[in-house]
Amino acid sequence: IESPTKSNAQQMTFIPVGQGYYNIQAGEEKRFLSYASPWNSKFINDASGDEAKFAIEPAAGQFVKLRCKANNQYLGTDSNDGHVKVYTNKSGSELKHQWYFGSKANEAAPASEFHYMVNPLVVRQHFDGWGVSLCWWAGQCGKWSDKKIDEIITWLVSPTGLNYSHFRYNIGGGDDPKNTHCNLHHMGNGKGLRAEMEGFKDSSDDTYHWERDAAQRKIMLKIKEKRPDAVFEAFSNSCPYYMTYSGCVSGSVDGGSDNLRPEYYEEFAHYLVDVCKHYKDEYGIEFKTLEPFNESVTGFWYANGAQEGCHFDYESQIKFVRVLAPILKASGLNTVISAADETNVGLAVEGFKQFIKANADQYVGQWNTHTYSGNNVDRARFSQLAHETGKDLWMSETGSGGNGIGGNLSMTQRLFDDMRYIQPDAWIDWQYMEEANDQWCTIRGSFANQTYNKVKNYYVRQQCSRFIKHGYDIIASPCPQSLAAINATRDTLVVVALNEGSSATHYIDLSLFQELPLRSNIRAYRTSENENLANALSSVKLDGTTLTLSMPAQSITTLVIPVRAANVEPMALPQDGDEYLIIPRQETTRALSASVSKVTLEDIDYGEAQRWTVKDLGNGTYSFQNALGLKLTSHRSSNSSSLTAQKNQANEQAFRIVPIDFANYKIMVANYPTYAFDLSNTSSDAGNTIGTWTYADGNTTPTHRQWMLFPLTASQVLDGIEEVKTESLMSTSVDDSGIYDLSGRRVADACNGTSGLAKGI
């Protein structure tokens, strides 16, 4: 993508080739846009193959999506910045996968429009907090002056800073001090010498050197001082070198085989537990969780590599936690095992299934995943598995490259997807400080010179972390470019709206709230290329229950709205006579729709075909009739099953609604109780048919048979609603020198020990 300079080079001619497909010709040249496996795009001379055929599909407003016939995926980018590459392997679900056909050079794309309802009656998860890993920045910044350490930790944990409260401490394995089987400072060839971690022992018969890792420890203790209720996890990238096959902590010789020798399983388990116990006994820090693996099923970790790393096959992971669990339990710590921090969500799902199959999930108290890659279907599957086993759930590490604010906003879209589909209790950044970029960090500086400054990504991340706090509920807002949360007393709504492209307008329906404020009591904060958490109230309009938010190009806005909302019972069954959208778990932008007799999945438009009134039939069964008067009807024979909608009364119009977790249900055919509403071929595409199929058919993650019931009416009524008031952050000064708890409250002043609440947000 480039800014327009030579109009002819950017003019495309669409040539129909039949069956709804087009060749896309570049200007007057005989070159045609084509897919190049596995993900690239290029221009070629021969347009006869499916790689050069694209279908034009409608998106929002005047925008379209371009789907390649060869791989059934979409044309798109990873960022809306200039000079970025265009790929042909995208899902079509993001703004970066949408295009506008302009007829003039330098023509600006029209404003994107988003219409959606924020729903306090649908709680997606209870949120515990935001955080970041301590390695490797803490091992460098912990060597700085006390004054500078105090300042960067204040920026990190204070309620007016990033408001982070969850932190991952890296237990180093430690390389061979004699470098017998690896090169001296081999990590300097990749991640830099900052990635060199000190182990606490140099051999099996060595004593513990607790004085080591002083810098990372100093940062952790400063965090504990300022956030006494901070949550810590201990994690390992590799066992000590002397326990490995290769003799090197960065991995095995080939990278794809286990590096921890089985005869050292017990010793390594004791090593990890001894470190955890030392921090509890010596410093009063009890780790919530202990994670013995890091992206271990991948082949990333090889001898003489760029950081500590250790491959574990799924089978090896299971064997090791069986050894670790009793040792950890015998220690007397309350710490539980977390697993398995795979690099992408698909691998995490597969590993999770292996743990369940081996009955080893009983040893794991929390499930972690990274989201460097993965799709929303896998995110939903991972969430379902964690909730099914009753475990806590963290998105424990992620990050991304890019350029400027465009890259920062693209990372925010991933954050939104993680929060919406994984439904984590905590969301954890990878790095706080970097030296060479402004994407993988929120502050940038020089470790050696002890210089640092906030980068744009700091303010972009604040738009979420400063306002969505510990104890808030993430609630439903079926627009991918939004994230909504409400506090425990249900009198403060936070909506974060994202715009990666040109100008955009969000039309937000707030009709399900019992009381709304005057516009002047709403607070709005915007970060754009030229703004950092700037007052954006002038971009907000409130007309009745519709809030309109105007957003400039490449910006993110947070709305803090005083409201009154009814308390909701978790997993409550539908209310008789209320209207609902029926939304699939694995694609929250679409809903079950019916016209004539066809039942399909369509983009949410809140229209009559999608508005389903639930009628309680008694005996735990319900019927569904949409605003067109069509009733959902099941049809089943010995060799087929289907779902239709018809106006007349018929058999098989009774269904059971069974709660699964949070906002998700399975909808079962009453007379065939093993059959549930089903996305045909597991597809979430618009236009796909909805049928019924056996809910449990050997698939341990049937998210394509799970649904969110999204109320469109509020039967709960609040009594005695009080006047809604708010304090403006813009006119309030904040003292950042205090000590804070998980809710962002100042619990004691660092200077005189007085108690009180932090001012502002």
C-alpha cells in the first residue's frame, strides 16, 4: 500500500471471468493480481488460474472484501500504515481486510460506520487485571538508580499509569559458565545479552546462589511495594544447562526434540519449587502460579540460540507435571501449576486436549496461552476447554511488530479479539521496555544510559488498562472494533472504540441501561497520531439512548459513562416473552436469522429476521419465534437433520436451553435431546446454514454448537435510582507517589503512610 503518486500505477480494472469472479488488472499493463502460496500476493502475466480470480463481497457500508478462489481467503494487510505488504490469506473479519473502490486519484475513503448495542445483561467474564512479563527488561532496569526505578514502576502500576497488576517472573535456568557445549554470549546474536539469565545453581551438587538475579528481583520487590496486592506468576524458559541433552539452555541440537533429560525431571521440579519457596520465605512473595513450560511444543529452541528455551512434546509435558504436582503440593505453598504457554492458540487447544485425554488436567490450576498467532475459532475453543475444566485462564504473553500508531492499533485489535473470544481473567503484555522499537514495548530507552520515555503504545494501551479495572465485568458489544466493561456496582460503563482506518463513526445503542447521564457527565479520552489521552468529549453526542462517537483516522477512544444497570444472575435462563439475538460463540458479529423457511447465519443488523421472542412452554422447554412470525422448527429423519422456520404450528418446535459457561448455551431439540443447534461444516461465514447435530460427537470443543443469548429487552427493573454523578479527570491532579491495590486505589502514601483513595481514574 502506498500513498497515491502515479495514478496509473494504482488504477485497477476488474474483468469478469464468470461465476462471480474477476481478474484484477493493474492499470493498462497485462499483469494481474494473484495469490502466491502460502500467503503472499503478486502480479503475474497469466490470469487463467484460480489464484488470479477474486470475488467481490459486501462488507460494512461502501466497503467490500476480495476473496481469492484458490484458497477461499481474503486480500488484506497487517497494518494500515503506508508501505505495508498486501497478503491473500486473511479471514475477512478485520477492517484491514476491507477495500473501497475510489473513482478518482487521491480520493479519500468514506467514514466507516458501526452500529451496535452494548449489553450489560450479558457478562462474558470477570476480569482480574492487566500485566506484563518481567523478563528481560527487569534484568536490565533493575540495575538503574533507585529514583529511576521508582519512576518507571510508578508509570507501570499506578492507576493513572498503565494500571498493571499481574506480573510474570522468569526463573532462569542459567547457561554453562564454561561454555563447554555452546558459544560464549551466543544469545547476543539474537535477543541481545539482556536475554542471558542467571541460574541459581551451576551443578546438581552446587548450593543455591540466592544473590543471583538481583536486578529482576529488585524490580519485582519494587512492584510489590507499590502494589501490595499484585499477582505474580513464576515461569521457566529452560531447565539449567546441566539437566539438558545439549548442554545448552537455549535448546536441543535440532530444536524439535526434548532437551530436558527424563532422569532430571524430579530434580528440575525441585529446582522450580525451591525458587518459589525461597521468594515466599525470604520476601513474602507467594506466586499464584508456576509455569514450567514456554512455547515448548514448537521447534524454536536450539543450541546456541538467542534465548533460553526448551522443547517438550505434549507427552513430555504431561509426564513432567505428574512429577511436579506432588512436589509442589508437599512444599506447603498455595502456588498451583499453570500450563502450557504455547505460542499460538491452535497449539494450545491441541495440548489442552492431550492433557484432558491423559487425565492430567487435574494437576493444572490455570491454563495459559500466548496469542502470537491463531484465529478466533481457536480462541473460543481454548476458552471453552478452560471453563469446562473449571480453571482460571490467562492470555499470558503476546506482542507484535508494525510501524507507528498503525502497528499499535493493530495490536489493540488482537487484544480485543483475545478478550472477546478467549475470555481471559488476565491479559499480559510481553515487554515493558525495549531499545530498538516502539511496538513491542510501552516505554523505550537505553538500558546502558538509563534513559527512557513513553512511546505512543503506552497511551494506546492505557486506553484499555487505565479504565477497565480489576473486578470489572467484560460485557457483550458485538462489534469487533469495541470492548465494553462495567464495574461491580454496575454504575460505571467503559466502552473502548478502535479505528484503524480512515474516519469512523460508532453508533452505540445504550437502551438496556436503566439510566444514562447528561452528555456533560460522560468522559471521553482519545489517542491518535497527534494526541495522547486527549479530551474527546466534543466528538460525543447523546440522543436519547443512542450515543454517537466520531473518530478521526487511526485513533482509539475510551468512553467512561455513568449508568445504572440491573444486576444479572450468572447463566440465567431466558425470560418468557423477551427478545434475543442468537449469536454463535465463535463469531460474535453474526446471528441466527430466518426468512421464508431458510435458517442461516448473517451479519448482525438487529432486524426482524434476527429478533427471536422466547416463549416458556413449561417442562424446561422453549420455543423461538422471530419478529416476522417464523418459528424455529427441527426436522430429523434416520439419515438427516435440519432446522427451518415456518409460520404454522408444528411438531419439533420445542427446545431445551442448557447453560455452558458465562454467556454461552447449547440449544437442544426437546424430542431428540442429543441434538443441538449446529453451524453446518463448523463454518461461521455469513450465509451458512444452521442445522442440528449431535452435540457431543467426539469433538471435545464443539464451539460451533454453542450460542450466546443476547437480550434485546430488559425485564429487570431497578428501584430508587439515584442521580448519576462523576468526577472529571481532566481537571484533577493525581499524586503518583502512592501505593496501590488491584482496584487502582491508593492504600497508603509512600511518604507518610496515610490512607486514602487515589484521585481521578
